[in-house]
Amino acid sequence: MRFVIQRVLESEVKVDGESLGKIGKGFMVLIGVSDSDTKEVADKMVKKMLGLRIFEDEQGKTNLSLESVDGELLLISQFTLYANCKRGNRPSFIEAGAPDMASDMYEYIVEKCKEQVPVVERGQFGADMKVSLVNDGPFTIVLDSDTL
């Protein structure tokens, strides 16, 4: 499982020009799922993400978590995080989770986050989404379950 976490001042996702989710200060998270991922892996990833202390405190040190700053979440599914570009110029996506399984895992992650974060917005699995954001910093973290 892979999460690309961007600390944002604001972020929004649209499908066909309609806003599906919009947040202020918080994390915009791109979520990639592989066929080998499980709920246990998702639990570990969510725990790590929500525990990250990447917001600045009064001294300007990155020492505050999402909860500490009343941050919000925008969760976007993105199978392209499992693009394999080793051969040729056309990426292969065979390492990405099958759509039904990946959709179920994405829904599970959304629900787990809602248990702990008051504002959780989301994209639409499998849709052609337009995501906008103002990256704060910029500050971007990549979490990969293989390295946790």
C-alpha cells in the first residue's frame, strides 16, 4: 500500500465539474492499493499517517499532528501509484490491486479515518478526477507499507 501525503492549506476534488470533496488545512492523500494489501496493512498505514507530526508548532518546528491542528483529510484513490516503468515507456499497472479489491480497501481506509478525524472528504473510486491543492511548504511524504 502506498500513501502520498501532501500537507495542504486547501484541496478539492471534482468529477465532471462537480465538487465531491473540499478541505481546508490538513492532508490530501493519494492512496494506492496492491493485490497483497490487507486490512491489517491499511490499519498500520492509517495509524502511521494520522500520527505524523508534520505541522509547525509555535517555534516553527514540525512537531504537530493532524489532530493537534484540527486538520482535515481528503482521500483520493490512485492506482497509478503502482506504475512500473522499468521496461519501455508505457507504464505497467499489473502491481496495482484488482478494482473490486482495491475499491473495498479504499472504502475501508475512508471509514477507518472517519473514526478518528472529524472531517474526511473523498474522491470517487475509478473516476476521472480533477484534484487541486495548495501544498503547504511544500511538504510531501510517501508512505509505503513495504518500508514500514
